[in-house]
Amino acid sequence: MSSSGLFLALDKGYFKAEGLRVRLIPFRSSGPEMLPLLATDQLEVGGGNLGASFYNALGRGIRLKAVADKGSNSPGCGYLSLVVRPGLEVRGPEDLRGKRVSFTGKGVSQEIVVDRFLRRAGLGVGDLRLVHMPYADANMAMARGNLDATVQIEPLLTEALSRGWAREVCAANQVYPYQQSAAILYSESFCQKTAAARRFMRAYLRGVRDYHRAFVSRQAPEPEIAILTRHVPVKDKTLYRRMRPVGLNQDGYLNARSMDQDLKWYQAHGYVHECPPMGEIVDHSFARWAAGQLGPRTR
């Protein structure tokens, strides 16, 4: 669901209106699979988790820019949540010690959320039995009792809770409010195509604002639901009204402070060794231009 701005901009013709031909290509991993293609200009724009693989790519000299928000844990937008399998009693962080907990990979932003939760009891992710699997597989693994806990993401979060496959412990925005978990990325060459890069951002932010109006402000979301069900694996339209909205900044701005905190966490845990300063990673110039063109955001 954090890709909703892209899906809506595509299907509503916003990219086409900007004179752009855009094709969305799904990846199972936004790190090892996607980043090399961005580095070699086989992709011009990417979107995904701000995990260790992203910062390691920058440390190897790959010149990418994080240019816009694609998912943050803002208050009221708890689209990520720590959940456990049915029947597992978890009253506090100490009850997760030694349990099988899944993430989509090593050094991802959701790992930091769980680590912050565990620190309340003097524990850390090193006290867990970590496994790695896609979000969709985690639901079935918990339902079958093969996995104890995970951080699940919408729309799979609402599906898991509605079908009794998992039980919620706490929302990520209660543990780590305002964490910047995902971003829109531009390749080096696309950044240099200033006019096209600006027009892409204007179309994307139109999609983001439509998402905000429909799902955060709750204003007649039926057209947006119809579009999203064409792109998202969950097809039950009734679940979309119950889902928690994704935090998507209507002006595109990233929380660079959160990104810097997470980078330091990755470095402290041995996931990242070298990386440029945050000022060389975040580029708000495209979002600033696009937001100025679009005018005041919706409420």
C-alpha cells in the first residue's frame, strides 16, 4: 500500500498528462534486486525500504538520491504493526525472547522497530531467532504455527487480523513515530533529466494527495479502492475501508532525521560500514518544485 501514490498516478493518467511513459515493475526485494538496476540506469526510478542494502550501495559509490516519501510511521498512519501468531501470549517485550521472528531481509527498517520494542525490557534483536521471508509468506507461516511474530504491512496486516491469522501487539508508530521506512529513489542519470524528473514528481504527488484524500481524510475512496485492487494482492474491497492508512507526505518530504538515526543503527549493528553524509543522500529539490506547482495540500 505504500506504493499507492504510484498506482494512482499511473491509472489516473497523471504520468501520461506529464508526457511520460511509465511502466511499473514489481520486485520481491527493493535491495539486492532493484538497486543494481538503478545503478546501471536500467531503472530510472525505484521505490523501497531504506534498509542497509541502500546505504551500502551508496557506500560503494553508487550515486542514487532519495527524493520523496514512500512510507513513514506518522501518527494516525499505523500501516506497520508487530503481530504474533494466534495462541502466543505476549504481554511485553520479554515474552519474545527466543521466539522465531521474521523480516523480509537483513538490516531492514522494521528490524529497528522491533529492536526499539525489545529495548523496553533490556533486550535486542540478538535475543530473537531471526528468519527471513516475504510479507505474504509470513501470514501463512503464523496461521500454521511455523512463525511466532513479524512486522506486517498493509494490506496484509488487516487481512491477517481479520482472518485470525495473527494478533496485534503494537503498531510501529507507537514504538517509533515518524520513522522513514521507504522512499522514492532516482538514478543518477534521471536526476540529471531535470524536466522529466520534476514532471514525474508532480504526477506522483498528485497520486499521493489523492490517496490522502481517500484514505486519511476518508472522502469517497471507492475510485481509489477500485484502482488499488488491480495492483495489490488483496482483492477484498471491504478490507480497504478498514486498513490503516500509510504515512505519505503530501509534499513529498522525507524525514532525514529519522533516516540518519536508522543509518547509525545499521552501522552500530555491523550492517553498514561506509556511507556518504545524509546531505548527499536526500534531495528535496524535485519534491519542492512539484509541491510548489500543485499548491496547498488537502486536509
